[in-house]
Amino acid sequence: MHFLPFIFIYRFNYMVITDEIQREMPSDKDRSIGKKLDYKEAVLLTNPSNPSMRGEVDDKYQYSLENKDNKVHGWICLKKHVGFWIITGADEFRAGGPIRQDLTSHVGPTVLSMFSSRHYVDYNYIVSLRNGEAWKKVFGPIFIYLNSNQGDNPKLLWENAKEEMVAETKSWPYAFPKSHDYLSASQRGTVTGRLLILDRYIREEHIRAKYAYIGLAPPGGDGSWQEDAKGYQFWTKTYGNGYFKVNAVRPGIYNLYGWAPGFLGDYRNKGDIIVRPGEETRLGDIEFIPPRNGPTIWEIGIPDRKAAEFFVPDPRPELRNYALINHTEKFRQYGLWDRYKDLYPSRDLVYKVGESDYRKDWFFAHVN
């Protein structure tokens, strides 16, 4: 596990993860006297110092983010109007690609900058070196940002932190590091091209891959980038016309990977792509043929590596986290797996093609 932890004194009590997920938090003591739930990280607050939190669940995994979204998070001292933020200008050194999830901030108060870990994955997801294999990787730099104001609205500190995050992202790669292993902008290359989809069961002509994910990662098999922790990865999204540009790529040998929302399967180029310092590698038009054996007869949901369209139940009233109610991260509520047997006490879910609606009738998670 690779991460940078920061632990503060108790006065930092308001945590911000996203525009939606931000709240005053319980203390470590509140957790220590609470009721342990199905796993040690999840605690029911039974007698918190803030009575309004009684009956809520606290669990650090509820505040996880995907790498692509984990750009800025932190804590605010409500009494002094001071913010402490971790800002990550790029994801190139993080393991697992853009949709790999990991921890952010949680009770402590603690704020993490996660590079790689075993959270959500098995024990094979580690950097394994054998027979004297040499390995080197630059993690960071990570920007630690403190701000303050004279008001009493924590959202203003958060908005300022987001503005700083945008500035840091635009400044990547930084010019100040003196290490020879950290490469400046002039020592990096660019890769451009256009992703086209050919699915003759939809139309005979190529379809421009709108807002598809496209990335450079170490050579491997289809989807191998998801398990890569050793190398660097560089990801972007295509424009509406299918064109893409991957900036600030470290020189090296890569495969090009991708997927397009609305289409099954993964794209991977057949040959290696060599990136050289100061050069643009023009790939031109590249073709992705989604796997098929025939026309679509029926489908449940949307092939986009999400489950946002499926039915996510409300948590049991006595096991809620009020910061996660009625928004896109609702699926992180504690104990939703047990709601399946509440909804289907005598038999498993039966989905009738042509009659059922996956927004209401398809449980979002696979359970035992």
C-alpha cells in the first residue's frame, strides 16, 4: 500500500469530498464507543458528541472516489474558517486506471493521498518483483493547500480549493521538481487520434466514439490496465467527434486501451505505441469493433461500466448516513446487500424481458 496520510487535531471537523458529499463529522472517540457492525470499519454511532449524529453509520469506505474524480478533498475547521486540502494534479502514477476506487478522507480527522492499495481488490493487486527485477516509479508531487476566510460558510473554502485544483491540473507536469526521474513537459510526448466504432448491426458506417475513455498503459491483454500497479497510465476522454489528445505522456512503450459508453467490450490496439520526448504520435483513425454474435435481442441496463441506472434501495432507517441520501453515491450506504432479502424474502428476483423496468426491477448489486 502506498499513500500519504495526514492526521489533524480535533478542531478540523467538517469534511468535504465532493459538491454533494460534505458534512460535519464524528470524532474518533465517537467511533470508539459506537456499535461495531459487519466489518470493523463500519460503526453505528450510539452516543456521539453531536447528538444529531446518533443512529448514523460511519464507514471510511463510504467516502471512496474513482481515480478520475479524486482530485481534491479535505477538511475544514469551522471555528477558525481554515481549510486543509489534498490536491492531485494528475493520475499518471495511480494504480488501476481512471475508474479504480480508493479512499479519500475519513474520521480522524484523516486525509489520504492514495497511490496504490489493496482496497476493493485481491492480494494479487500489488507490485511484485522477482529475480532481481529493477523497478522505479515517481509518485506525485501532491499539492497540500491551506486556505482561510473571515466568513462562516464552509462552501466558500471548498469553492476556492476547487479553483486551486484546476490551476494545479493545468500546471501539470510541474516545472519545479529537480529529480531526473520526474520529467518536465518538454521531456514528454503527445498522442492524438480518432476512435471510430464499427457495429454493422447498428449501422454500416463508422460511428464516432463520443466521450469514450481512451488511455495509454503498459502493454498487456484486454483490460490489463485495470490490474496494473507498476507502470504509468495516461487517460483522457474523446471529444464529441471521436478525436482525442493525450498530453504529457512519459516516453515509453504502451498499448492503447479504451471503451465507449453504450457499447460492449474493450478496445486495445494490436501493436505497441512508442512515445518519444517532445514529439506528437499521430495514430489517425483507429477502429473499435464491439464483440457480437448477432443483433441485440434484449439487454438489461447500459454498458458503461456503471450501475447508476439500476435500482438502489434505501438503507434501513437505523443504518443511514445522511450525507449519502438521495444522490448519485447512494449505493455506498451501509447494509444495502441485506436489503435484497428484505425485498425478496421468499424467492430471488425475477426479471421479465419486455415487461420489467431495470430502473425499478433490477437490484444494482450481485449478492449471495
